[in-house]
Amino acid sequence: MTAEHFQETLQAFMSRRPFGRFTIELNTGLRYEIDRPHAAAFQDGAGVILAPGGIPVFFDHESVTQIINSPAHSAPGKRRSK
């Protein structure tokens, strides 16, 4: 994913009102659900989210496979277990 597409897509999803859950899928196959408006921070093609337990997950535009317009449990496609 290009840095520009990453930035534009995350900005669009994060600013929706009312907010809707969405999923970020990394090229490792791991998926992270963004379930509230300020659960992720991003700038200049890089981002961070807080995973369950408050664990920070850092990622950049090159590590994102797709951003899915649905919660992680209902997002289409293969899921990899942790």
C-alpha cells in the first residue's frame, strides 16, 4: 500500500461519524480491529494501535495488506491464528 493511500484511507475511516469499526490486516496475516475513534494514531505512512492488553503494535504503509470495512471477527478472507 502506498503511503498516500494508507494515509487517506485511515483518515477516512477514523473520521467517519458515526464511527464504524474496521480492520487493519498486516502482511503477516494478523488482523487488528479498530473499535473506537482514537484507538489508532498515524502520520507520514506509519501508525500504532493498542492491541488487547495495551500492547502497542507499530506498523507502516508497507506492512498493511488491506484495510477492511468491517470488524475483525466478520472481515472476509483467511485469518491466521496467533
